[in-house]
Amino acid sequence: MDEFTRGILEATGNYSALKIYEYVRDFQSKRLHSPSLREIAEKCNISKSTAQRQAKNLISHGYLESDEGKHRSLRLTEKRSHQ
């Protein structure tokens, strides 16, 4: 496990957040938009409410950002997107 991954786990306290971060990163590297919460939930094998809660967790720790109220607006923060 690399230092960046450990940092996400230490900051968020769970693997669901890490899985979400990695999925958003990989999804955006292949497409020009962000995944929906439903897509995140299905891919990470978690409920939509858990996906939403953990996305907010990642936002609060500076790993993701989003435009409040907009669909498909999750994105990596500039300081984290190098990974």
C-alpha cells in the first residue's frame, strides 16, 4: 500500500472511501465526466446512501470536490489529482 492510499484510509477511516476515490479517478481518466452516485454505488458494491456519505467524507478531507446540487460533479482536487 502506497503512502497516498494510506493517507486516504487514515483520513477517512474506511475502505469504502478509498474504493470510491479510486473509482472516480479511474472513471474520469477514461471519460469526460464524473460517475453518478448510483454508478459509484454499483461499482463499489455499496448502497447509494453509503456512496453519498463517503463522497462527502472524501470532500471534507480534500480528496474530492463537487458543485453542490449538480449531478456528476465529483472530481479530484487539484492537489490530489497527481496520483
